[in-house]
Amino acid sequence: MSVDLTTPIHRTEAPGIELPGRRGLPRRERRRLARQDRLAAHLAELHHIQLLLAEAATVVSNGWVQHGWFAVTDERGRARVVTAHDLRAVESRPVVGACLVGAVVHAAGGPPGVHTKLVQRALDLTRHTLHEHTRRPVHWCPSPPVRAAHVRDLTRWNDHPARTAGQVRALLEDAVCSAGIQAEGVRATR
């Protein structure tokens, strides 16, 4: 059977009716569907934040650091604290401990992931858990200087002389619960 490719194709539907898809829907319905998409994406993001923070709590359980981001083993097998100035050591050595912020970064794959949206939002939620009521909505997109101040705040909290690894782990576990509570709020708005 041969097909004549020179013959124009005629539409069989009535004029003004579009093929299935969102473009043919009324504006109100398109907005409703777009809102549903945003809420679903936010729920997925909160799920990933929960997983990341749970992994960060495990990192702290395995080894906790103050006054540095990570602890790595040196050539002799001894733990050495790594600061922001020598992060390259993390690339070639196993991480055996981390501070609060370092644990979140390490759980996300290490220093290359520090500026990812997932890490930034996980840190936003952790700070929110530390300072705000759990049911209050999280301010997800602070300006870069405010976000940097929040990270410094978490670092100071981690490095306080009376702080313990158990308190840091507990904060991360509480932040996992906070992500669940935030997800409940998103589901309620659906």
C-alpha cells in the first residue's frame, strides 16, 4: 500500500476544538493544574530533603566535628579536621566526620553540591527547625546574604563549646520531622 504524501491532511474535528492538552482548557483549569503541579513538585522536594537530612544525621552519628566542616583520615589513618580552606582533602580521603552543615553537604555528595537547591533548602529547613515553631511555614528563598547569615548561625550553634554530637543529630532528626510537617501543610492546601 502506498501513501500519497502530497495530499493535504484534513482535520476531522469541528473548528475551534483543539486536540487534548492543557492549551485547550479554560484559563481557570490551567491555573488549577499548574498549582497542582507546583504542589506535587514541592512535596517531592520535601521528600528528598527528608532523605538528605536523615543521611546527614547518620553522618554525624559516625563522627562529629567542631571548628571545621569535615574530618578525613590522613595517610597514617588519623582523623584530620578539614576547613573551608582545604576542602580538596575531601576529594581524596574518606570522610569520617562532619559538622552540622558539613553533614548536610556530605550527604548530598560533598562540596560540589554545596550550592544546589536541595542543600540550600535542607539548610533553610534545619535553621527553621532550630529557631521557629515547627508548624510555621519555612521561608524557602532568603536572599544570598541572609542565607549566608543563616549558615553562619548554624555553624556557630554547632561550634558552641557545650554542644554535643547527640544534640546535632537530634536537630537533624527534628528537621526530618519538620519536613514531614511541612509536607502535611502542602497536602492540606491541595
